[in-house]
Amino acid sequence: MTGFSAPLKILLIVLVGLSAHLAVIAVRRIGKKMITAGKYLSISKIRTLVSLLTSIAVFVLYFASLGLILKELGISLKAYLASASVLGLAVGFGSQGLVQDVVAGLTLIFADLIDLGDMVEISGQTGIVRRIGMRFTELENHFGANVSIPNRSIAGVITYPKGYIRCVVDANLSLDPAVADQMETTIRSIVLSLYERVAGIFLSPPSIEPRIETKSGQTFLRTKFRIWPGRGGPLETTLKQELVQTLKNLDPAYADWMVSVNYEVEKKQHVF
């Protein structure tokens, strides 16, 4: 541009800056469309990679455009690059946490430790993975609140392949058919009442199975729950106590051991 007049140089500099800005907008829109496209929604690796590449492209466009503008203003590109290197080094020392977050985030994604929709426990927080970002991993806990965990603070990950904990409550029924019918009605009522009162611990409504008879002729009613990890307290205490106390009113001989609370380990079902 040495042969151009000063006003024309200014106009060309403005055009370079405007072109770079428009290119950045286009890159961001393309990246956003790729991320939100239906076929990418369940693939966190691709989503994060697209986001990272978009950020890199935006930085390169702005960095190169600024260099060209400064060159036309008489500033050497070597001086510009040297200054950028020194500034980048200073910023790097001041943002070590940011670098750690990014590295840890990429490790989480590409090592297949977690994926979107997984039930996990991270840094003492339990929830469903809603987002794996470059700086934060976001969980949705049993209260429905979003919990953001800095990637650099993630030291260990516990995953729950089924997405829930299976809790099984067995309640013995009386050998007297009439009393057994009353007990079954009572058990169903107490279970549904607890589900309404403390719904926050459940991931789905309880499932009450038909009566099960043992080889000795004893029958019992089994209720299965899908609960949040670490949230079985109300079943082990409140539900069991209510069942025992109420069933004792129907059969004075009813004992505490006749109601048991256990946890089952279920294998994850793979869908091909």
C-alpha cells in the first residue's frame, strides 16, 4: 500500500478489519450449526472438538488481521510477533488454571471417561452429565440444580452405568389370605405416599411386583425403586419403619426382620 494515499490506506485497513469480523461471525455460525445439528447432539467429542476448532479459527483471523493493520501503520511484523510472544508468555503464567481446565477437559472427553447423559459422581457431586466444556463439566443433581465443576479439580470419576441405583424392598405377608390382602393394600398405599412426599430421591415411579411365594410357603411383596446414588436413606429408615409399624397393627406378631431393604447390581443393557 506504499503507493496509496493516507485516506485510501485507512479505508483499506477498515475493510480488512471488517472482513475479518465478518469471517469470524461466519465461522461461529457454522460452528454453532454443526454443534446443534441433530446427528451431533449425542456425540460430545465432536461437539467439543468443533467448539475448540471454532475458537482457534476466530483467534487466527483476529490475530492475522491485527498484524496486517499494524503493518500498514508502520509497525514491523517481527516486532508484533515478538510482542505477542512476550504477552502470551505472561498470560500463560497468569492463567495456569485455565490451561489445566482445558487439558483436563480434553482428557475427560477423549479418554471416554464420561459422556453426556451419564450418571456420575465427581468431586463429591452426584448428577447427570449435561455438558462437558473446555473449562467446566456441568451436572444436574437430584434437586434439578446445575453444578459446574472446574475440570482441573476432577481427581476421580465414579460412573453408574445404569443411570440409577436399584433398591429392592421386600415385605413378608401374613399366612392368612384375608390379612395378606389387607397388608398388600397397605404396602401399596405407603409406598405411593412416600414416593409423593420425597419424590426428589426417585428417578422413576416405584414398581410393585406380584406376590412372590417361597418354597416354604411364605409369601412376600417386592417393590423396586430406581433412586439417585446415595439417596437410599428414606427407604432404609422412613419407609421400613412405616411398613413395620403399620403391618404390626394388622398382625401383632409382625417383626422388624420381615421388611428388608437391599440394593441390586444390574448389568447395563447394550443396544445395537
